Amino acid sequence: MVQPDLIEYKCPQCGGVLEFDSASQQMKCPYCDSVFSVEALQSKDEALENTVDGQWQPPETTFDESETANMGVYTCKSCGGEIVADETTGATHCPYCDNPVVLTGRFAGDLKPDLVLPFKLDKAAAKAALKQHMSGKRLLPRAFSTDSHLDEVKGVYVPVWLYDAKAHASLILDATKSATHDEGTERITETEHFTLQRVGDLRFESVPADGSSKMPDEMMESLEPFELSEAKPFQTAYLSGYLADRYDVDAARCESRAKERIRRSTEEAFLRTVTGYDSVEARVCQIRTTENRVRYALYPVWLLNTTWQGEHYQFAMNGQTGKFVGDMPIDKSLYWKLRVAWAAGIAAAVYAVAWLVSHL
Amino acid sequence: MKRRLRFLLCLLVVSWALCLTVLAAAPALQDEAGLLQDPQGLEALLTQAGADYDTVVAACLVPSCDGQDPDLAAEEAYDRVYGPNTPGILLFIAQSERVYRITVTQGSGEAFNDKALAHLRSVVEKRLRQDDYDGAVRDFAATASEMLRLAASGSPYGSKLSPLWILGALGLGSLGSALPLGRLKQQVKSVRKKTEAKDYIVPDSLRLLREEDTFVRKTTERVPIPAKTETVRTDGSHTTTGGSF
């Protein structure tokens, strides 16, 4: 059996393992602070073009067959420790020596991503953003900020499908224009009815849909937009020091999600071309996409998991722009106290104004 | 001195008696247009309405104003029968012009303030729009009597807010509080689904290949203009308000 290749990027100066540094956007040795450009390590990726996906080696443990069906075991090149990972894991750390490793087989051949957006913000920025996210939230239980435990912070490259398309739209609309005037003892309203036709094209680029079932779609969408102008051609070096998964939801299954967003935006864009009418209603709206293209990219996301009162809360930060999202609990008793106080205040103000007006 | 005082006292008693006589003799209802079904009953109501408060409550229905301004016609109708210095209120209706006026003398005190007159207008106009002249006079008498009672008790109509205002204020407060609390709630929930892709539209890529606007038809709707209600007019001796129906 051929075991998938593991790559560790070693520092030529001291032999330590290189990691991708988001601040300098280069490969950096955490031991001797030596810095190397990502391009210099490009040769390591040349084998990706021809690499055959590795065969699974079943683990020699007492896992059930169902548990082992999607898992594989790898050997760390630094310490010889066993690394157990599922079939979608592309980059991880050795659980024994914490060395970052990249499973090249996950990104070889047809599975090779087209683009990667390198991390621009580090773990410290993610932790600071979490603190910032929790501050100033009136309805957040105070104990959440003080008592919640940050269980883990991990930088993850999330697999994303990017869809380009040309949307061709054909709309038939009903519109009206009205005018009112008085004549004698009658008020006359004259309404002109029109049928409008709008046919045209609209282009979309890089509409994302996340290709990982482990990442909630709504969370990934909440982190948008990502700045694709900073995307780089894929190199495994960027993954070193972070976690990465390859896709487990393929492009065909994600397509409907992207198409729905394209369809809605196309309809809105064409409706905006209609001006000069008092009312407009779409009677027929046909939208189809052509010149479809899909690319596979890896997007940087910091994931933070906390626990509070037995409940798990997940937060995410856009590893490029710093946008931070995550739902937090609401202090229900405070909510109702404030609601009652506001209601009483508004009621008193309304009554006072009515009383003053009645006495004018 | 005593004789003078006795003389003045007698004069006062006689004047008061004369007033009462005038009041008692002058009819509370004049239906020259013949619009009422029960004139005797309505006259009794009008007389009773003002009797306890030394105030005239009267109604006058005429076939037409004969080209005269309805405000002046109403004031003259009152002055001719009761005199400009007699405290009172008159409902004046002109049949052919379909206008009505409510005129009040300045000596009537706080009973018929602006709010009271506005309320009387709405009460009377509602009946007149249904051509219910008896109902208009009946409601006018009852409402005027109530307003005189309130004024006599020290709380003229409109001086106190209705208890319904409290309920209304609480309702508005309850609805109004939802807005700021909703905003506070949104701060804590930041994960949202995206339903559109406007960030990914290629700039200036919209091409309109066909843009046709075709006129189909024209529709016309005619609605009668609601009757206007006049504003309140005040001159030296009267305050008059009203409208058309």
C-alpha cells in the first residue's frame, strides 16, 4: 500500500519546522526567526501534479468498522508518532510533537485547489477579536464574558467553490402610473397600465459556496466578503501551521446554493432598471446561467469554541479581513426588564403629550 | 337708603322673572322645513336639556338660507327668537343647501368650548348624512345637556383625558419598546444567511438587450369628495361652526 505523502517544511538554517506567518506573508522558522519566501518552496509542490491519491491504511486499533471507514493513519516524519485523520483532512498537527504537517495527497491531481487566500491575521488577533465581540453587548449575560472557557482556537483553511456565471434574464412586468385631480364634487383618479419587458445579461464572479459539511454554511456566509484580489495560486506551504480540509461536498451539490443567490441578485438588478412608474410587479421572471465556471479555493478562517453553562458556542473570524461573527446567549430576565422599562417610559411620554395638547 | 335698596331688589326680581318668561315663551324648536317626525317630543327634549342650567338649547330647521351666508342665518335665527345676550346654543339646518350650523352665544361659559363644539359637529353630522333629522336633533339635545352638566360640575368637556388614552399609551409603549430591544438583540446574533450575491456582480456588466414599455389601457375611478367641515368662526356675540352633509 502506498501511504500518502506527508510534507514538513524544514528550516535550512536550524532544521526547525517552517510555518506560514500571516504578518509577513512568508514562511518563518519559529526557532531561529529565519524567513523564506513561499515561492522558494514551490518545487515541493511540483509532485502534486502527478501524485496519486494515497491508499488508506486501516488503523491497528479497536475502532469499529464504521468509525474507521473514513479515517487514515500517518506517521509523523519528525517524531514517528501516529497521526490519525479523516479522509478530508489536508493539514494538521502531530498530536505528539505539534509539528505542522500537510497531507499532500488531499490536494493532488484533480483535488488541487486553484487558489488559496493566505491568512493575514494571527491567533492573537482572533482572541482579541473575541474579546471585542463580547464587549458592549447590553443583552449578553455578564457571566458569559467572565466565566466562559475558550476551549480551542484553530486556524482553518475552509474549502470553498467559487462560481462564475453569466445570468441571462427575461422579465415581463406590470407597471402603473396614476394621477388624481378634483372635478366638481368628484375626485378622479386616472391610472395608466403598462406591460414592460426587460431582457439582458449580468455577469457574476466568484460567488462562494462552502464545500465542507463540517463548516456551517450560514457562518461561512456571514464572514463574507473575502478579498479575492489577494488570492495566490495554491501552494502547500501556505497551509503549514494551520488546519486544512479538502472538500467533502462537491461542486455539483453546492451549485444550487450559488445559483439561488445569483438568481435573486439578477432579478433585483433588472428591477432597478425600471424607473418612472408608481408601481411595478414582476409577472414572469426567467433566469438561466451560461458560461458557468467553477474554481476550488481555500479560505482562511479562525474558529473559536467556547463552553458556558454546558452549552457550546462557536465563533469565526475572517482570517483575511478580521470580520467576526458568532451567536451568543441573551440574558432573558434583563431583556424583559428593559422591555417593561422602555414600554413604561414611552407610555408615560405619550400620555404626557396628550395631556398637554388637551390643555392647550 | 333702604328704599333705594328695596327698589333695586324689586327691579332685579322683575328682570329675572322677565328673562324666565322670555325663555319660557320662546319655543326651543322651529321646524319651518317640516323635516321632523316628532316635533313635540323633540321640543320637550330641547327644553329639558337647558332648563336646569338657565341656558337655551334650541334647534331651527329651514327650507333654505335664501342666498344668505349660513353662519349669519344661524346667528340671526338665534338672536331673533332669544336675543344675543341670552346664553344658549342653536342647531340650524338648511334643507336645500344641505348645510348645518351650531351657533353658541358668548355668555354660555365653558360648556361649549372648541372640543365640545367639534364633538357636537361629529355627532350631528353623522345623523344628517343619513338624512335622520330627528336623530340629529335628539343627539344634539342629549349631548348639549351632557356638556352643560360637565361644565356645571367644574370639568367642562375635553378638560380631562379619557381613560382610553391610558390603554392607548400602554399599547404604544409596548410596541415602541420592541424597536430598541430588537436592535440590542441583533447585536448578540451575528450569524445570518446570505440570500443574494450583489457583492459578486462584475461592475458595469449589466447589458440590457431589450427594453420595451407598452401602454395597455387607462382606467378612471371617480369618488365623491367627502363633505367639508367648516372651521369655527367667532365674532362679537357668537361662535359658529358647522359643515355640509
